[in-house]
Amino acid sequence: MARARYVANKDVVTCELDSGQALLNLRTSQYVKFNETAGLVWQWVQDGLTVDQMADQMCTMFDAERNQCSADIALLLGQLKEAGLVELEAE
């Protein structure tokens, strides 16, 4: 999973908010609002970062434990995948 890369669903559009981001799945009309931290992960998905790279960035930005960063990111990405907002890229 560490080298896994997720891609955003092409039917999802993003809007910047003062306190994070809002996503709208145009196909399902599902609306999701992210706080700033989740918004960072969403941006990293769009930038093509691997899960490892995301964890490195988060640990640096928030001076947090690597295991906790990895677990938090994996949880969020799992939720996004379940909601149909991202897909696991084939290696």
C-alpha cells in the first residue's frame, strides 16, 4: 500500500473554501466538505503522490509520528475509495 497511488474520479469537481475544500461528484450529486488536512490529502491525490509521499509530507508539516500519519491517510483514502471519489491506480 505504501507505494500505492490513488487517482481522483473524473466526475468529481473541487471548490476551494476558507476552511478547506468542497467536492461534488457530478455523476452521483454527492457533496463532501473537507477540513484543511483532508484537503491536503485530496490535493496530493491530484498531484499524483504515492501514499508514502503523502505520509512524508504530512509528518513534516505537522511534526507527527510516521505511523500515525500513514494510518490517518490510509483511513481517509479508504473512505474516499468507498465513496467513489478516488480509485486505486493499477501498477
